[in-house]
Amino acid sequence: MRKIKYYYNTHTLRFEKLEKPLRVRLLQVFGFIAASIVTGIIIFAIAFQYIDSPKEKLLRQQNEDLKDGYAVIEERIKQLELKMGEITNRDNTVYRSIFEADPIADSARVKDMEQKKEVQLVQRMGSTNLVNTIIDQLNNLSLRIAYQDKSFNELIEMVNNKAKLLAAIPAIQPISNKQLSRIASGFGFRIDPIYKTRKSHMGLDFAAPSGTPIYATADGIVKFSGFSTGGYGNHVIINHGFGYETLYGHMVRVGATQGQQVKRGQVIGYVGSTGKSTGPHLHYEVHKSGVQLDPINFFYNDLTPAQFDRLLKMAAANNQSLD
């Protein structure tokens, strides 16, 4: 039952029924509704801020699981990168050094594989930073592994060609020198026999009677055979492959023709004194990839350690060359 309210009217000096105007009642209703709405919004905002919905709880848990999984993957990638670094270092410093092959820079390993279609496919797989980071790391490893596989295939080919490589390395003395008495001048700066000044002498001089046989020090193909005005006189140049070349100068007579295939120990000419020479001798040079090397380091096939040491001391004498 509705409660009726009264008030005392001082003008009429009696109690009268209290009735609210419609406008006041409407304002009270609207005020109550507005207060309810504002209160509801505040409660909802607080609940949304601090209380997760079931869906949010599920997403939050999935996010935590992804983070844990990423940490495991990242650790595994680091281990793989360390292993890849060890393999790369072993490839460059051990395997390729055995076959005297140039090391491969890691940047070249990656650059050479950038055109692979597999990489382009993998790069389209993800869009978030987390996934992209994993993909970038896996791409890098994939490229390095693919190039390493290519490198190992090259090494397998080098292994198969090892016999050819060994046959191509100059490994004997170019003339018979059992008594180790024929080295007249070594590699380096020596006194020029004509100008009497110190000049670079890029080979070994073997003193021997005119007509002494000269031998190819490794297998190869004769690149040049004949006379030149450059100072070597009658001389032969042999291309052994794998970057190796040898030169035999001042021959009295050439015994090999250009384009001829020769074997180690085969006679290719005879000692003489043609060109810029002050007496019968053989001027012998070893080149690797265009660089002139000291031939004394290539006599390991026919010398004992003691003989090599003796020959080394003789070649080091700072004397006058014969050419």
C-alpha cells in the first residue's frame, strides 16, 4: 500500500496531503536511471580492468605458453648457431687448408643462397614480430646449412681429386742433386751478376754442366716452350693446375713442346746458359696463383729432414746469383 505523506500548511492552519508535481517525479526517475547507468559503467570498467573473462584467460595462457615455447626455440637456435659456427670454422681452417682451397666468408655463404625459393616461401609464413624473429633466425640457419652442404660437396670433389692435387704440387728437385752441391743462389735479394746491385731473385739457381737433364717437378701441361728476350732465354713454363706453375730457364735445348702433357720426373730440357746468364745453370721458379714462392719449400718428396735442413742453409747464403 502506498504511503501517503502530509504537511502542515501555515496559511490554512491544517494538515494537507503532500503531492509532488509530475515534473519533479520525472526528474527523480531520470536521475535514478542516470545514476544507475553511471554506477554500472564504473563497476564494468573496474571489472574489465582487473578481472579476466574466460576468453581472456585462455588467450593469456596461450600467450604464456608461446613465450615459453619461444624461449626453448631461441635456446635451441643458439645451440645450432654455435654448432654451425664450429662446422664453418672447421671447414675453413681444417678441411680447406688440407686441399689448399681458399676459405669461404660466412657472408658469402648467406649471400650465395639468398635467391632460393624456399626462403621466399618461409618469409610469407608469419606476420607478428615474434614469429618473424624466429623465421629470420631459421632462414639464416637454413641458408648457412645449405651453403655448407654445397661446400662439403666441393670438398668431396677435392677428395676425389686429391691424387691429382698431389701430382700437381711441385715436389722434387728439377735436376739430379744427390750430393746437394748444386744450389748456387737462393730465393730473395741477391747480388746481380751483371749490375752488381741487390735485386730480387725470385727462384733458385742450380749450377750444373751444360746438357744436364732438367725434370718436370710435377704433372702438368706445357704452357710455354721456346726462347724469349725477357732474360730467361730458352725456357719452359708448366701449368700444373690447382694454381701451380713452374718455370725452368736458360736451357741449352728445350725438350718439351707447348701443349704437351708431362709427368713428374720427365725430361723437359737441358741445362744451358741462354738469355741473361753468366754460366751454365738452371733458374727454377714456383708460382701459386700468380705469386712467386720459394722453391726450397717444395722438395719434400726426395729429401730427408736432415738433407732439407742442409739445403735450406745453402739456399739462404747471401751470395751472387747466376742470372
